Amino acid sequence: MTMLRYCLILCSTLPFFAAHEAAAQPVTDTVEVTVEGAVNAPGVYPLPAGARLADALIAAMPMPDSYVTGASLLRESARAQQVRLKAGLLYDLKVLQQSQDEAASTLASSLSRQLSDLPATGRVVAELEPRLMQTRKSSNPVAMPSDIVRYPARPDTVRVMGALDQACELPHQPTADVTHYLAACPSNRVADKDQVHVIQPDGHVQIIGIALWNRADLQAVAPGGTIYVPIAARLMKDIDPEFNTQFAAFLATQPLPNPRVAP
């Protein structure tokens, strides 16, 4: 990380940390967990300190049409790292905008606008099927203050974004693999031709080979998943070789849209 990049990230995150410290609450004997979306009893659930997250989720109980696979756990403690990650990505895109390659510069401007609109949510990967959580303690974390769990309705699309002329949202096809969606939403000439990042709706990210030399069993994409087409490594190696991996990781922090709950 260059000194300039470090300083810009630090300066951009200072307001967040100042507000976070000002809003810090004293330790109490209870924690409040908010459960939203496609559940029978949405609301705020006070739990004793040390209680497990599933206690609130069982009380709220997801509806039969709830898309548990795409449920999100949002934790305040995870937001700080995501704020820093976003600031670093925006800096890298700003550098790429100065490229002599017009296609790369245009793409960087587009991705910067898209990224600027995405919040640091605090989403962390978690198993959020309440009954399974109860049977596996390792999948049932201790509830933390201000935890938010959102259960969306099942989506019916897959999104493709990244090194494209235009992002696409396509109907989900149960038997289709990654190449089906890529064919319908072709990449541009500054895209990595060898692999893509698949962000599944549970927040897990997979790197999938799509070239003839590295193509194995191609991965299906679940409803609500996102395919991120990386920028060619040759364009990012002198800016940040980890840019594409980090960009996909930030996309994975975005909860699925929830039509039942106002944002």
C-alpha cells in the first residue's frame, strides 16, 4: 500500500470512527437483536448477554417463503473494516481512471460510481437457518449488541457486473452454469478472460475458471447471486494485485434486496 493510499483511506474513515465512538453504549446485561423481513414476528428481541443468536431467530421464525439461503447477519463490529476496504477500492479505481487505456479508464469511472452507492453494511457470513443453528453450536454465534438479521423473499434473478460495457440482471435458470449468464452479458476487452468471481447469496465467494485451459465443472449460481467479471490482471498489477478479490469481497457484504422491508 502506498503512503498516499494509506493516508486517503485513513482520512476517509475518520468520520466513521468518530461517529462510532460517540455512539458507543455502555455494556449492559442485555443485547438487542433486530430481525426483519420474511418472518412471522419481526421486531427487536432483547436477549441476556451471552445468549445465542438463534434464540431471537426462533422467536421471529422465518416464513415458509423466506429465502434463508440469502439471509444476512449485519454486525456493527464488522463495518469498520468494510469502510476501510471500500475507501481502498475507490482509491484504486481513481488511479485506474488515469490510465491511457480509454476502455480501462471508462470502466474505472463506472465501477467507482457503482461502488460509491454501496454502503458498508457490516454483513458477515453466517448460517441463519434457526433450527440447524440450534443443533450446531459452531453455527450459532453469541448475539452481539445491535445485531440485525434480514430474511429476504426468494429472488428470481442473477446479476452480472464488473468489466462489462453494462451491468446485467438476468432471469435465474436452475440448470444454467456461469457461462450461460456470461454469454447473455458479454465482458469488454479489459476483462480477465480466465476467471470470474461468483458471489453466492449466502455471502460466500468462489473463483471459477472459465477459459478452456482451466475450466472444470462450472459452478451453478443460486438465485440472487452475483457474477463479478474481474479487470485484467495486467491493468491492476501495479495498482493493487488484490483489487479484484477485494472488490468481490465487498460485493459479498451487500444484503439481498428485501421487498418486505423499507431500506
